[in-house]
Amino acid sequence: MEPDRKCLQCSREFPAYRRQRYCSQKCCGLHHRNETARSRTCKKCGVQFMVRFVGSKVQHCSIRCRPRNRKSRANPNKKPRESRPCEWCHSPFEYCPTGWQKNRRFCGWKCSRAFNSASRRDPTTKKGARKNRADHRRVIGKCERCGWNEEILVLHVHHRDHDRTNDVPENWEVLCPNCHKLHHLRDKLTLGYTRKVW
């Protein structure tokens, strides 16, 4: 049992247990229904408003006042922020160089999504070249040497000049796995070089 404490409603001293603030339930109800104790002044705009109960920690009248006040509050433990341009829209944005944002490349999710959808079609990137090869395979739909067309997903896209970085449609040839393997085996036997088949 803690030492005597004053009741918040009637100011009578009583032996308090833990966080007890009222001497009785009657005083507790009266205090919570007291409108003068429930009225507050907004810290941001100065408007008078009512809270739902007396012990509430609400200090702002609306959600519009609350975030603005949070941003204006100076935090001494706040990590330093740096600025860098967005890779898509080139507008500068702030990021934290020491936290999880240190590798951040875009100002928001819209720029990130736009960049990813554009890179899927860009032949200079690996992802874009793979997507374009898959589209080419689907358009042709059969082996260009033997005409096999039972399963499109099994078909391979062969580079005619054996250079995988040369991803232009003129350099592609759609082949079935058998024709692709035979082509590279013939090259290996005739030219005598060792190269990864796929």
C-alpha cells in the first residue's frame, strides 16, 4: 500500500493502491463526466476541443494538426539525412545514409514501379533482354529449323553469332532443344572450341 493520496475529484486523502486516483467509484464517475476537466486547447491551432475521458493524452484537435506538430518538433537523436536525385524522375529526395535507406534509388514507389516496367522492355538490361527473347519465342512459336511446335515454353532462343550480349532480334533464332544441342555440338567438333551449350 502506498502513502495517502489526494482524490482528484473531492481532494480527500485516502490510502492509495497502485495507480488509484479517486477515493471511490462515485468520485471517478463525477470526475470523468466533468466537462471542464475534459476540455483541452489544441497545441497547434489553439482551438478548444473535448477529449473522450479525463486521463486522455490527446493534445491536438485533429489529425491535420498532429502530424504538422510532430514534424516541427526538433529531435536531437535524429540521424543526419542526405539528398540524392531519383533515378527515374531526377528530382532530389532525402534519405538516411546509415539506415535501411542507404541503397534507396527512387523518391517513391511510383518511380520505382515505372523504372521496373521500363527496364523489362529495355534490351540493354538483362531483365529486358530476357523479356524480349520470351516475346520473340512466343511470336515465332516453332523451331525455325525442324518446325517442332508442341510446347512453346521448351523452345530456346539461340544467338546466331554466339554472343549473348548482342540481343537484337536479327541475331535470334528460335530452336527446339534438339536442334540447339546439335548446332553447338557441330560447332564444337568443327571449330574445336569449348563453350557452354546453353
